[in-house]
Amino acid sequence: MATNFDTVMLVDDNKIDAILNKKVLEKDGFSTNIQVYNSALLALKQLESIAENSAIVKPSLVFVDMMMPEMNGFQFIEKFELLPDSIKDHTKIVFMSGSMLSQDQLEKLEHNKHILKFISKPISKSSLNSILELNL
Amino acid sequence: MSVNGVSLQELKFFNLTDILVLLDNDVDTLKVLIEEFIDVAPQDIQDLNNAILSNNLQVITEKAHKLKSTFKYFGIVTASKLAQIEELAKNENEIEQIQIMFESILIDFEGALDEAKKLVS
């Protein structure tokens, strides 16, 4: 697999999940620059900084976990929607969870134009392939 | 296959087959993950215990969810019991049921922690 995305952001408070998922993203050349944030708040701050500084490369994708303390995945999406268009037009969200989602939660994701896909954790090669297909 | 002189087939509490597939047999990253497990999991178990003692269903759900995925990656069989604790707390079941389930996890956790230390010492 050739490198597909220059920069992606991985947002997960669980460090073990983050290390493992980063490795999976790296190993087949899905991305060469994977920025890991163990806090959704910090990731959001970084996106705000990027929006104000055109010299910083915008991530193409943000992999965000659903269940996190302080700010969970759904709350992150709500805040993401308030970011400037310069970010929202460039960056898509891949929503991750280690649990089954309820029908309501799935519908919420399906109707959000910023969400590229929902995937289960840990990230697998097949889920990355499905993202690539959507992005073609 | 062995890690740090310990044969993975001899492990009783860990089953590292699946995680090694995900890691393409990268033993160095496996060791980083095991070190993280040693650093973080005891505190998470303690936090879960405290949440059960204080009947804090929200924190029980969060901690059980986090530990569940960690246990699953390392092939610790009681991952399924953590999934049950998460569901019990989400559905606001009796705390006594959660307490019994939690106590049955501790022996496997202590065994896994001992094995983890041998793998990276």
C-alpha cells in the first residue's frame, strides 16, 4: 500500500489503543505522519491552531474514539462543527469505538457530513481499505 | 516464539497471538505495550474498585470499557467479564452483581501482571 494520507490525527485517551492503532496506520503506509492525542480537548485546540495558521499542514483524517473522559467522541464532533471551514472542508472524521453503537448513535453519525466512516477498534487492514475506497 | 526468554506458549494468563498479528510480530512494540499495561492497568483496576465501592455507575462504565479493550488485546480471558460489568453498569443493575463479577477478575489480573513483568524485566 503506497502512502495514502500525509497527515492524520489519532485521538484516544487509551494509550495502549493509541500505540497499537498508530502501528497499524504506519505499517501499510496508510500515513507517514500520525499525530497522537490522548485528549480530545488537546486535539481540538490543535485543530483551532491549525485553522489560524495556514503554514501548518491540516490533517486529512481525524480518527476519534467514542468513549473518552472530559470530552467524548460525540462532544468532539459538536465542537468540530464550530471550527472554520478551512478545516472542515479539508478534514474528515473517522469515528472509532470498542463497543457496539446504539441505533440512535449510528443514525447520528450517518447524518453528519463530516463523518467519513465508523469503524471498530482496533483498527484493522480491512477497515483502512474501506476508508480508502470511500476516499477514491 | 519467546519474548525476553519467556516462551509465549507457556503463558497462562496472556494470549498474545492476536496482538502479534496486528503488530506484524514486532516484539519491540509489543514490549512497549506491555510496559504501558504494567504502568496503567493497576491504577485502572484500583479506580474501578473505588467506583464500585462508591456506586458510581458512570465511572464503572468508563473504566470497565477501557480495561475491556486492554484485556482483549492481551488475550486475557476475563475481558468478557469486564464487558458484562460495563453492560451491568450501563443498565443500572444492582451493584452487588458488579461487585461479584469484579472480584472474579482480580485473580486473572494479578496473574497477568506477574507474567507481564517477566516479559519485560
